[in-house]
Amino acid sequence: SRTIVCLFVVDVLMHIVSFGPKHYFGKTLYVLDFFVVITTVVLEFIVHPLVHNNSRRGGHHRSLSAPPSGANHDEATAEAASAIVALIRSWRFVRLVHGLAFSEKLRHDEHLKLAKEVEEERLKELELESTGASLSLENQKLRARIKELEGEA
């Protein structure tokens, strides 16, 4: 879990460096990413160790049938907050998949555009070849007509 949190921190830092802070914090989804990652870091590296240390010192053990109280209540709250943040964090994977799909769509659209351009160029070439063949045929007819007219003269 901590490794994944560290990867998220690196991801956020790389985005900030590559886009620049002004652009990064100007986008709502990036700001949401930032706060989710920072909240996760605080919960994972600060709140959890504090709660677990408090529950160890107090010697309380949480029972499933007993309502949480004292240190156990703090631990339950921290666990619930962690679960919520983990759920929110999972949307980043959805964004990753969406980003990959969007990137693939852009690549596909670019490929289609290039194929269309190639097709248009090929049609122009065929048209020119056809025009050239027609002109060649007309040229031959005109030369024959000139020879015919020269023979009459």
C-alpha cells in the first residue's frame, strides 16, 4: 500500500514538473488528484502510525460486537477514512484506462486522417494519369490530322 502511495506521489510530482504548477493546478481533475494523494499520504504515513501506536499503548482490542470507543474509535475512524480514500483513489485507475483509450482513439483518428490523405493523393495521381492519357491520345490525333493536312497541301 505504501509503495502504491509513493508511486502516486511520484506521478503527481512528475505531472507538476512536466505541465508546470500553473497549468497543473489550473485543471480541476489534477487538483483533485493532488488532494487525494496528499490525503492518502497523511493517512498512510501519519494518521495510521499514530492510531496504531495509541491503540498499542492503551492495550485496547477491538471487538466486532462492541461499539468502538476511545483509541478503538480513532482506529475505526482512520480505517474508514482510509477506505474512502482508497475508493476515491481507484478513480485514478479509471482515468488511466480512459486516458489510454482516448490516446488510442487519437492515434486511430490520426491513422484514418493519414489514410484519407493517401487515398486523396492516389485519386489525384489517377486523375492526372487519366488526363495525361487523354492528352496523349488527343496529341496523337492532332499529329495525324496535321500530317493529313500537310498531305493535302
